Amino acid sequence: MKWKKYTLETTTDAVDMISATLAELGIEGVEVEDNVPLTESETKGMFIDILPELPPDDGTARVSFYLDPEDAVEEKLSEVRESLEELRQFMDPGPCTISESETEDKDWINNWKEFFHPFTVGDILIKPTWEALPEGAEGKTLIQIDPGTAFGTGAHETTQLCIRQIAKYLPEIRKKNPEVRVLDVGTGSGILGIAALKLGAASVFATDLDDNAVEAVGENLKSNGLSEDVFRTVCGNLIDDPEVQKACGEECYDLAAANILAPVIIALQGEIARHLKHGAIFITSGIIDTMEEKVVAAFEQNPEFELLEVNHQGEWVNVTVRRM
């Protein structure tokens, strides 16, 4: 089915009022395009490797909405135009010219799945839950993932960098302590914590800013035959939330992983040390190469950590340290 897309030219100051007006007319799910930078509160809970660079904000914006061509389209557009004219009595909504285009009715939430196929990271096979086990899977450590609306299929370079480091260091830790406890900060789909459990960790404590992650982790634990008893997920920020910090505990973990944005890692390194055992390994990624020096410098200036190695995959970077 094809839908009619209507885009009106307006101003950034009028976007909220126009969106509310369209909602009152029974039009839901508007799309807003502007050059206004996202605020800290707006980016909270978003899993974006690096925010796009925007041109200067010139005060203009576009608001798009969709109508079923089988409905009374002209009548609805007439209502929209009348409402926009009413807004002019107390604010400037801009030109409010409306252009028309056509779009397919797609399942945007699930369409990305056609691009997610089984792949390997070393001896680990990562497979979407909806696909069959591929040939040649014998002898591989299998992880089945459906990220849902949480971040983390494992396909991204940053996730693969972390998984390789977990596979490298966790067996060494287990030689000294079979009951390895793992801290997973920004768990998303739970893929790093699940990888750690599959590789022999005894338990995982995970945090995330997004409520969706809690549900995603629970579903992925079931898909991998793992008990929720060994993987606890809490929603909140380890950096500045006292309740999350208390739940996490102090000097508890043998290994930690954080696949998040570089500025967050820089802030996190000032807090996470007290939650790790002395000698624990802290694996980080989500670091674009232009931020490598800043992340490395933050760790080198922190007396709690010893820099072990820096690895690259494409334009992404892993930094691995040890708590002193």
C-alpha cells in the first residue's frame, strides 16, 4: 500500500505547536527535520555511535505527516490549512507551504532484519534468532541475538572489538578465579554480557539508560538458554545515579565492558574503578578514531588504571586497561 506524504515548510519555533495541532486533527506520527542540535536530555538513552554534524540552524524546519489515500484527503488537508491560518493570529508559523510525495507502507521497525545475517567473531558465531544455523557452525560458541528496539546486533565494529577482548582476557581471569563476575555498562541487547557468560563467566551485572534494554536482555537470555538469575539488568546511569552505584557494589567485578560513546567513557573512567577488583580488566569501545587520544589520555591520567592495549577496526577503537 502506498501512503501520501505531506511536508510543510515552517519555523523551528512553531514545530511543537504545529505538531500538537496535527495531533488534534487526528494526524499522528509526524516527522520533524531541522538543524537544531539535540540537547543532553534528548540524547539520553539514544545509542548513536557519533552524532551527525549539522549546518547552522537558520530557524527553518519541515514537518511531514502521512495520509491514507483512501481517506478523505482533500477534506483533511483543508482542515490542516485552516488550522495553520488560525495559528497566524498569535505566532509566525512560516510559509506553511505543503508539498506532496508518495511512500511505501513499510514495517520500519523490522525491515532492518533483512540485513542481519549470521557472522563470526573469532570462534564465536553470532546469529539472529529468526535464521537457521548455518553450515560450518560446529565447534563455534553460538550467540543468538534479537536486539528488538535496543542497540546491539554484534555486527558493528565496536561490538566486535569488545567481544574479541572478552574472548582474550576472560579465560586468563578464569585460571585465577573460576567465578568471574562481569560488569556490562550500556548493555543494549545484552550481547557483551551474554558473550561473557558463554565464554565461562559466572554472572553479569548490567546497566542501561533505556528501559527497552531490560526486555531485550531477558528475551536474548532465553534464546541462549541462559537464566536471568546470572544476568541482572538495571536501568540507570552508573556515572551519577547513587541507586545504580549502590546496586552495582564496590570492588566486585573481575572484568568490565563498556561499548558506548567516547565522552561517556571519559566520564565513566572516573567512577567505574571503585566497582572493580584490583587487577580487573576494563574493555571499552564505541570510540571513533578522532577521539582515541582523548580517551587514552583520560585513562593515562587516572592513577587507578594501567593502559594495556589499543586496537582498531575500521575507524573505530578499543581501549583496554587494568585496574591497579
